Amino acid sequence: MSEDSKARKFAVINYGMGNLRSVLRAWQAVGADAYLVQKPEEADSADALVFPGQGAIVDTMKLLKSTQMDQLIVDWIAADRPFFGICLGLQALFEFSEEGDTEGLGIFKGQVKRFPSGMGLKVPHMGWNGVSFDRPSQLTKGLVSGSDQFYFVHSYYVEPEDESIQYFKTNYGKAFCSGIQSGNCTAVQFHPEKSQVKGLQLYTNFLKTLSSV
């Protein structure tokens, strides 16, 4: 088997919370050799690191620190190794979250804010919504900006200081950042593993970007 034909190893962080099995199965469905990791050294041989998120950021940060997975994520992204964050796996990358007044990993400058009440919006933002992008790339191959729907479930959204890392946007009472891309780091607010065909297309696209890494 040639190097190019080998299945890429995806280390999926098991931090004791979240929808881990469905994330694992989704990556496996698109051809990745995905497996769960609980210790930093278990990701040493991985081609990509996946941080799935579901739950409260306060508890998540405590669990990451107790296992030293927080430092793994910081070092991994600093080294520009392929990374994919999902939902809380996006929010935790920033400096501060209004949820529990919690410090995040601080990899990117910016804050995580709660959707405002009193605007006729249901919080959490839950269900299908469109995702827009204005920089088509391998990541969005086969996707239609503003038309294709993805599944969301969240009460908080990221507000990056650096607008250049914003890749996806979604409207829910206001336009908000629903995904970022910086080097080989991609992170999204929605759940591709719950988004059926389009979610798997996004995972497939990300997997194919690794051929150039």
C-alpha cells in the first residue's frame, strides 16, 4: 500500500463529554482511520486532531486541563498540524467565554458571547440553518454557500478579533461567525456529524486537504 493510499489517522479527543461515537463513526464513514484518545501521547502518530464539543465549557476546560489535553491542542495548532474543532471545539479555542465567565485556550483572540434575549429568538439556536462562505476552496467543494443546511445546537457564538480567520457565517437574528480557518486549523459551530450528506461532504473535503500537508 502506498503512503497516499493509507487511511489518515484521526485522533478524536475523548474528554468525557459530548457526542463522541457519532463523530467517530462519521469520520470513519468518509475513510479516516479515526480513534479516541484520552492522553496526549496517544495522538503522537495521528495525521489530524479532532476536538468534538458538546456540553458546558466550564466542565470541558477542567477536563482538558486535568488530562493535559489543553496543552496538546495549543501545541498542535501552533505547529500548524491539521485540526478540526466542532461546536464547543470551536468556542474553546478563544480567550474568554461568557458561559460561566470561563477562560478558554486563548489560541485565537476573541470572545464567546451568548445570543441576546428579547429579539424574538429561541435560545439555544437549535436545528437546521444555512452556512455562507465567500472564499471557496477544497474545504467547501460540492457545497453551495447560503443554500446548504447544517445542524446547530448552541446558546453561544464566537466573535473573533481577527476577521480574516472567519470562514463560515450564519444568520440567526444577526450574522455570526459559524466557522473559522487558519492555516491547517478548521473549526465550526455546527455539527457536521448530524448534518447528513452535507456534513459528510465537509468531512470528506477536510480529509482530502491532508494530501497537501
